[in-house]
Amino acid sequence: MTDFSYFTPTEVAFGRKSEDKIIPLIRKYGGTKVLVHYGGGSAVRSGLIPSIRQKLQEAGIPFTELGGVVPNPQLSLVRQGIGLCLGEGVDFILAVGGGSVIDSSKAIAYGVRYGGDVWDFFDGKAVPVASLPVGVVLTIPASGSEMSDSCVITYGEEGLKRGCNSDVCRPKFAIMNPERTYTLPPYQTACGITDIMMHTMERYFSSEASLHITDSIAEGLLRTVREDGEKLLQNPSDYALRASIMWAGSLAHNGLTGCGAPSDFATHRLEHELSTMFNVAHGAGLAALWCHWAGYVMDADPDRFARFAVEVCGVEPGNDARTTALEGIASMRAFYRRIGMPTSIPELIGRKATEDEIAVMAGRCSRGKTISVGNFKVLRYDAMVDVYHLANE
Ligand code: NZQ
Ligand code: ZN
């Protein structure tokens, strides 16, 4: 196992009445002029934004608003948000939505406290040292951004989607009311289930053995999300199931399930190119790739995949690790199909990717053949092309 640090400073208010804490928490973390940042309208239609407006007005806290964050959030709106915050003297950002809104908020928060272009943080020219405080009212469990150190922004004009990882902008608080997720369409719920599991699978499949306790936590989380996720799609208004998935989404990506081993995240890196190229939902892109990545890399450590098959997928242990491992991958493919997720690029986008598109995605993912991704097995440009080809069948 490797040494690690575990830093999860986000205060969580969870449950049906958690929205009562919005004003006390904004005050606690120093907000005196708030930007309420949200997406394409679901939070307005559900009544959440109107209720937040009312709470802020009654509390006498001045605020301004910026809606319109799209899935795979865009740098152009981030820049607009930075200008708005500077012009209005905003000192606190309230993100109301999912990963796209939270990441857009984090990027605005970095940009307000930086003299240069905020994209510098995403193309590696600068490292954040300060940000505005960000609070979250979560409406979709998926990205884990409400507790993560990560922020992923798309530079649409350049065809780039890049992440910035820094503890500087971990959210100060996250309000999580599972009832707010009842309105999610089944497809978005399934995308979330996929992404949540993947955040822990990216940590579970590592070149090094992790702590026993970390493996146990990871396997328990993965088993639970798989089982509860499938039940939830049959019972979308079941509070206990919504709550289970919502809390799992935060735990899967706040660092807890990766303590003691380096993480992989190759499937994520490959997916970010898919969602940039084809503007698809992140979770669906992950489902389209994972089984192909798994088949490509499993011989690096078949025992690890066999353990996953037994502990997470409920496969009967066999004498041969490789056979058990393959049964686990097949079980995940069947699971994705049952929850309505694609398991290949053609199922994701309705056609095969062209050779040119694959070359562009692998080129971007490898930053022009200069970097590799992954840790369970290191993937360079040619290996990235191989995985995209496998997923393209
Ligand atoms: O825009 P609105 O109208 O709000 O609709 C959203 C959006 O269309 C809708 N939605 C959200 N809550 C809803 C709802 N619809 C009905 N009822 C509700 N309660 O769901 C759609 C998807 O929202 P989005 O925020 O895009 O989803 P998600 O949370 O999956 O975030 C995806 C983004 O997060 C990034 C992804 O790459 C992608 O850009 N990620 C961020 C990470 C992080 N910061 O730690 C890690 C992840 O691996 C991921 O890369
Ligand atoms: Zn993800």
C-alpha cells in the first residue's frame, strides 16, 4: 500500500429538511453576496430555485443569478460568470444542480481569485491557490463533485475537455435532499449509477494492493449501488433507495474508497474525449467503454478482476482466475444493459466512430502522444486507439 492523505472538508446536510440549512450554512462560510448558479431549468421547474430566492430574500442576503449551465459545462459560461461575480462583488457561489453546475461554479470561483485566464488551470499553465467559497445544493447523484477536489470544464471551441484537481475548491457544504432527485429521468438516474460505481472502480483497479479496509469499503459500496440502483429504476420514488444512491455518490468520489493505492482513471480520461466529441452524457460514455477497457487490461492482474467478479458481481469463484474475471466483466455488461446503458460506442452514438474520430480522441487523450493514462495498466496512444476500436464493434 502507498502512503496517503485524506482531506474531506465538506460539511454535509443530508435529508428531507436539509434545505432549511441553506441560509445558516451560507452565513457560516462567509457569504454576504451570493451568485446562485444553475442549469437548464430542471431546478426552476421543480420549485427549488424559487424557494432558494425566497430564502435569500427573507434572510436579507443580496444575490444575483446565472442559469444555463449545460451538461459538459462550457468555458464560455464560466468566463461570463467570472465577469458577473467581479462586477457584482459576489463573495460566495451557491451551485444548485449536478456535476456540471458544481464544476462550472468551482471554475468561476477559481477565476474570480486569479489575475489570468481561468483556462490556465485546465491546460496546466497554473495551479489554483485561492478561490471563492462554493456551497452546493445537489439535485443529481453522479459526479461526486459536491465533495471532490475535481472540476471538469469543456472548451467547446477548441474541442477540449479538461480537469483541474485541487483541494482549494472543495465545496464548503453540500445540501442533499434525496426527494429532489425524484424528478430525474431514468436515463439520468442510470448515468449517475454508472458514474458513481466507476469512481470507485477507478480506484479499486490499481497496480498496487490497497488497504484491506479500503477494499472492503469499496466492495460494499459497489455491491450496494449495483443492487439498490437496479431496484431504484423500478421504484423511482423510493426515498430509502434514492438516499442510498445519493450518499454513495459522495462517498465514491471523496477519496474514501481509494486510500492506500494509486488510482487508474483511464476509462474516465478516454470517456472525456467521447463526451467532448459527441456531446453525450458522461455516465453513458463510461458504460460504453468500461467492459472493453476491462477486457483489454485484465491480464495485468486477473486475480483482481476475479475478486471483483466474486465480491461485487456475485460470480461463483472458480479454479481459474481468468475465467472468473471474464464472468465478472460479462456480468457488468448485462447489468449496464438492464439499467438501460449503452455498452459500446455504436449503442452510445447510433453509429460507429470513424477512424479519424478515433485518432482525434486518442490524440487529445494522449495530448499529442506525450502522456499516458491509467495505472492498473498504463495506456499510451496506441493502446487508447485499441480500446476505442474494441468499443466500436
Ligand atoms: O440542466 P438541467 O435542466 O438542470 O438538467 C440536468 C441535466 O440535463 C438534469 N438534472 C439534474 N438534476 C435533475 C435533473 N433533471 C431532473 N431532475 C433533477 N433533479 O440532469 C442532466 C445532467 O446533469 P449534469 O450536472 O450534467 O450531470 P452530472 O452530475 O452527471 O455531471 C456531469 C458532469 O460532471 C463531470 C462530467 O465530466 C460532466 O461534465 N464530472 C465531474 C467530476 C467532478 N467534478 O468530480 C467527476 C466526474 O467523473 C465527471 O467527470
Ligand atoms: Zn465520473
